[in-house]
Amino acid sequence: MSKVTVKMIRSAIGFPRDQRATLKGLGLTRMHQTRELEDTPAVRGMIFKVKHLVSAEPPEAASKP
């Protein structure tokens, strides 16, 4: 199965509690933290919900300079 790299680029301070919980569900608890997750519909929905707080890309694109 394919993967997606998610990086928290903005703080969740001042955003609704459900968005903070979504970040925690993605495994992101600190700024500039990166996680590599399975590319499933559930993960895509979570990324869409907090798209203003994270950046997401395929892992091979993240590792290129």
C-alpha cells in the first residue's frame, strides 16, 4: 500500500478541539514533526480536515532536495 508523509506546519493553538484531536490522531504533537502514514481514505479525510495546519506529500517527494 502507498504511503503519505504528513508534516505539522502550523500550531493548533486557537483552533477547535476536534482539529487538535485530529492532529493527535495523525500522530502529530509538535511543530515540524513528520509522520509517514498509510494512504487510506480515513487518513485522507483527517488530512483534509486539518489541511490548513499540515502539509502532505508522497514520501519520495519529501526526501528529494
